[in-house]
Amino acid sequence: MFNHAPHNYICPICLAVSGVENDKTMMKQADIFYRDEVVMAAVNSKFVGNNPGHVIIVPLEHFENLYEIPNEVLHRIVSVSKKVAVALKEVRNCLAINVLQNNEPAAGQHAFHYHMHLFPRFENDQLFSNMDNSRVAEPADRDQYSEPLKDYFKSHPITF
Ligand SMILES: [Zn+2]
């Protein structure tokens, strides 16, 4: 519903879900710190302004946006977002968390596969004025954020 993915769209998130690493997807498998049978969570390949290492949660199955994602999948994403938010509070020692989820290009959606962003917030970080100031981070720079989250979820497994 209200779809914008072009015909024959090669979905970068579906590639990452299926374990592919190539130039069509920026996500590396090492970015993924949580996965169950419905969703996975990863450090985003793009860092925004003064808030590097923010996280996205995605459904394993392809749905373009909030309008069409099934409720049971959305419920899982929200449940996992709660756990990931608490993990970010501990691992990043952040002041606060923003949840952001963009639908359609006019709202800033770039990858046409539903994804929920979680941003750790820091003193005077100016996140919202920097939203267009993003850069693709080197995989090694992403690892410093994904590794502590992998360790966290080893000792705090999510159960439903
Ligand atoms: Zn997809």
C-alpha cells in the first residue's frame, strides 16, 4: 500500500536477511546483533551526525512500510525494540532513546523495507538538525557498536 519501490527493486534489507554481503546492500552480517524467527536488529550502516552506531530493527519477511506490515510482525518489532532500548541504555550509557520509523520518501524512507530506527541520545547531540548529515560508516567502526550489543544479548536472551 502506497508503495514506492521501483519495479524489480533489489531490496538491500532482504539481501542482508538472506546473508548476502555485496555492493547492493551496505549491511554486513557482523552488524546484526539479534535475530529470531520474525525479526533481526543491526547497527545501521549509516551514522547520523553525533549519534553514531544507532540501530535498526527489521522484519525478516519483506514488507515495504507501516501500512502493510502484519500486526503480529509489528508486535514482535515493538517487543524487541523495548529490549533493544534497554540494551542501548546500558551498553551506550546514553541519556535517552528516540524511536523513528519513516514511511514513504517524503518522510525520509530510503530503503523500501520496513525498518524501525532506535537512536541513543547524548547531551547536546543535535540529532534532529543532523538527520540529513549521515555517512556510511566503515564496517570496523560499526563493529565497535555491534559487538557490545551481541555480548549484551548473550547474557540477556530475549524470550517471548
Ligand atoms: Zn526487503
